[in-house]
Amino acid sequence: MRLLLLLCAGAALCSAEQACPWMNEATASGILGGSAKATAKKGDCEFAAAEGKLRIDVAVTPEATQHFASLKVKCGADAKELPAIGNEAVACLAHGSERVIGRVRDQVFIITLRMKGAEPEALFDKSRFAAEQVSGILF
């Protein structure tokens, strides 16, 4: 009987639908430093916690290289190249949040991370980690 209950509980956990195809709530909670809840629409996800928000936007386009280049320009001269993330990626501060713009083949992704009271270096490290996770899934 106990085995049957364990199997049923395990099946329920395994079949739980994930709101965001690029990151789960546990990973986002780790990045945000607190329990995060996901909301998702086609092409984007947002994780919200008391400590901040993490947004992931993904677009599939045959002109991904040009689209990435036009988004990179918006980062300006402060854009930091992020080697080994996707085909190409940059990070920049934008309106009080850290933003990573990257490309994996014909997919362009934007990660925006905003956290209350976070130091710029910590925000950069967390957004880079998020970009590593997302680009790995997109490959």
C-alpha cells in the first residue's frame, strides 16, 4: 500500500507542467535568493520573488544575427562580451537592471534581472549564470 502511494505521488510530481521551458522555479529561486513564482506566455517567462524579478524572452527568427546586433547596439559602449555563452552574448546595465542579450543559432534571448539592493557585480554574476542556463537549454 505504501509503495502504491509513493508511486502515485512520484507520478504526480513527474507530470507537473513546467511554466517556463527555459528555466524552472527552483533555479530561478536560487538566482533571486528566495521563493520565485513563474508566469509564462509564448516566447517569454517571468519569475517574481520578494527580492526581485527575472525575465526571459526568446525569439526565433531567421535573421537572428541581425536581430542580435540591433539589440547589442542598445547596450552601448558598456556592453561586456560573454564568451562561451551561446553563439554570442553581451551583458549591460539597463535602467537599474542587468540585461544579457544572446544568440543561439536562430534564437535570440534576452535575460533581464532586477534585484533589490544587489551590488552590480553580484547582479552581473547572477545574470551570467541565468544566461548559461538558458543558452544551454536552447542548444
